[in-house]
Amino acid sequence: MEEYMTDQPAPVDPRTGDVSGARVPVLDRFRLDGRVAIVTGASSGLGAGFARALSSAGATVVLAARRKERLEALADEIRGAGGRASTVSCDVADPEQCAAMARAATEEHGRLDILVNNAGLGTAVPALKESPEQFRSVVDVNLSGAYWAAKECAAVMGPGSSIVNIASVLGLTAGFAPQAAYSATKAAVLGLTRDLAAQWGSRRGIRVNALAPGYFASEMTDEIPAPMLDDITSSTVFGRLGLQPELDAALVFLASDAASFITATTLTVDGGMTMH
């Protein structure tokens, strides 16, 4: 078992607040030194970016996804930059694999402080043509998977821990493609976030929030046809896609003590898309 960095301050218990807060420089509240974070869906895209961001803020990151070989490459990159990382193969649609993921994190690193529920599956199928199997597969990963991962991780988390569920603006507004399953699950994640925050806040001191990204430059947006991409970018105030660092900063905020009095909240990072 890796020894936890005991010289680092413990996470702020949101039930009591930080009595030493007046002595802590505000920027230090964004630091994650000594914290251990799981990022699901970390093998590519936004998830890989989240893992790099948490590591740069001081956290030890546990990279989880189905594609173990890609996780190992990212872990090597993070270690090469001076960070600490481990990997675990996990299909979040399987509750037993989620339990094994939480167990692996605590056995190797001694604790678990942060879960980024990022694993997700997207489809773009007209509703009248979408099969039951296609719809259920999206629900199994995006909604059920988020629930299983949160449940298993919360069971081993201490006060001051943070769960960040990655939702989407498509849980708040209509999209640019037929995505009933994806939109429905992302809207459901917002409800799940609120309920888990209510259950685990006063009892366990765990904060649960959601991050709702708009459209960000990624492997996924690279596949969007140019006319649709034009419609998407024109729907934002700034006329462009978001960039990974702009989302990373919001994630680190929600994961850190800087957000110690924030729970059950959805932080939308979409360049103003949902104001229309």
C-alpha cells in the first residue's frame, strides 16, 4: 500500500467548514496535494484531460476505463511529468467491477477522496429507428454506471470527499442531432446528483456535484460534420468550441476545498449556449 502524505491537510468536512480557513491562502484551497482521485473513462478525450488536470493540482490519480493499454500510456505520461498514477480496468456498467475499482484505489493508495464520473457512451440515432438494445446500452453506462461507481466509491470515502458527475448541456437543452438516449441519461444524472448530495452530505460529509460541458474540441467533435459544427459554434456567445483547460479548471474547482460549501449543484461550462 502506498503511504498517504500525512503532512498534507485533510479535506475540509463540509458539515463543519474549515476553522483554519482564514489562515489558508485562497489559491491553496484549489490544491489537491495528498488526495486520491478516480477518473472513469480516462482512456481518451475529456477523461484523459481531467486526469492530467487533477494530477497537476497535486492529486494521485487512478485511471479507470475498459481500454487498459491506453490507460497505461497515460499513467506513464503523468509519472513522467512528476505525478502519481495507477490504472484499473473497469466497465462501469458492471456493479462488481465498480466495487473492484474502489477497492483497488484504497488498497494501493490508502484512501479515496475524489471520484470523477466521466465514463459515457453517446449515440446519434433517430428515436423511431433506435433499438431497445441501443437505448439500454446508453442507460447502462451513462446513468447506471454513474450510480454504481458513486455508490461503491462513497462507501469508502471520508468526510470532505467530492464526487463530480460529468453530465452535459444536452441534459438541459435540445441538441443538434437525434440523441434521445444520451440526452435522457444526462438529464437523469442531474437528478441523481441532487439526490446523492442530499443522502451523503449530512450523513457522510461527501459533496456531490455535476459538471455540464457544452461542446469541446475532442475526438468526438472531430467527427461532427462541418455544417453541424458551424451551427454548434454559432450557438455560443464566443462562436467557438470550448478548450480542455477551460473545463479542467471547473473540474478542479468542484473537486477541491475551494468548493467546500457547494453541493447538489450543476456547473454549466458551455460558452453561453444554454442561455438561449
